[in-house]
Amino acid sequence: MSELIITDLHAKAEDKEILSGVNLTIQSGEVHALMGPNGSGKSTLAHILMGRPGYEITKGQIVLNGINITEKPTWERAQLGLFLAMQYPVEIDGVTLSDLLTESSTEIPDIDGLLSAESSLLGLEKVDLSRGINSDMSGGEKKRMETLQLVAIKPQIAILDELDSGLDVDGLKVVSSRIERATQEDGLGVLVITHYSRLLEELKPDHVHIFVNGRIVDSGPAELANELEKTGYEKWTSTLETSVSLGGL
């Protein structure tokens, strides 16, 4: 069983604290949804988990399958089974997805056959596979390509940073249902960062976490996302502000 354990994680950038004590455990086959207001640090958490430079971890640790990866570079985290689908996927001219997978994995016996089959399921055209990665693609096409990379590489834990951004309703259903199938068939563990519960209609969360001011302030079942859709974040932000004013943090 795969397991990502985040313990009391604090981090800052340019002397400003962004994460203030994140605790979270994700296991094989689980889907954890992270929801919170803009600027709360959700994408920063994703970047720090993947080892992006520019952040300083001041306290806590990140452990993947018993290995402390807190100080490891991004490529080692990827080799150990961690994957990040970025909110804004980058374009890589001149490098096809087949080229990338050939260099990054020796465990895919028929890469071209796999990509052909999976791209068809995800609504991508054959011409998309011959382009440079994400080159001249719409936002929705880029998210489909990110998903194609995910299902081809078969990581153990995937972090999905606003996967729904740029996808229309049909694309969202196709992508989220394919990832949901990966959790069932491949035991993929998922941390999905989103603002909208519609993504979670197909990618069914086992746990929903509310993220405010750099930490998880509440957790619950899938129904918590529906409550959030109706009420917004005022319940949690006002409680936090009251706690701060009383010296409770």
C-alpha cells in the first residue's frame, strides 16, 4: 500500500509564512479533496510537496512510503511515485509525449499503443500526440494531456492542482472519471485541489478538507463539498478570525 504522510508542515517564501502546520495522510485508492479560498496556500502546498524551488520548509516533514522526501529534489520524488498535474501546464516544443515517456520510464512495453488507446478515451486527436507537449493546445486539451501522462506513468500518489480549470462539462466528466478508474484499478492515491464540487461528481472524494490560511481547518465526508458550494467559506474564515483575536492560535 502506498502512503503519503504530511506532518506539521510549515513553509515560507521570502520571509512570509504560507503553510502553518499541515497534517494529512493519503493512502492507495483514496481521493482527498482540498478546497479553500483564493490565496489560502493550496497551490503552494502542491508545489512544496513536489519540491519546487523558492520555498523554505521551516518545520515538519513529508514522507512517501516510509521515505522522508522533505529535502529531496523533484526528480527523486517523481521516481518514488509522486506526480503533479499543474494548474497551468507548461508547453515543451519539440518533445512529444512519447519521447518524454520513453526517457522517464522503462516499464511501459508499448508506449505508442498505450498512448493511442488512452488518448482516444480522453478525447485527444492523434495529431496531438505528434505535437510538442501542450504546444498550441487549449486549456482543456492541456488538462487531457496531463491526465494522459498520469495514466501512462501510473504514479502511486497524484496531486491534481485545479484539474477542472479550462475543461468544459464534457471534458471534466471524461477526465475525472478516468482518474477515478485509476484509483480503483491501479490503487492511485489522489489529492485534488479544486474550487468546485462538480469535479467531485465523477472523481468521488473519500475525504474533503477545508484549507484556510495555510492549514486544514476542517475535514469531513464528500457531503462537506456540497455544503461549501451553498454556504461559501465564511463559516471557517470567521471562526479562524475569532480564534486569532482571542489568542487561540
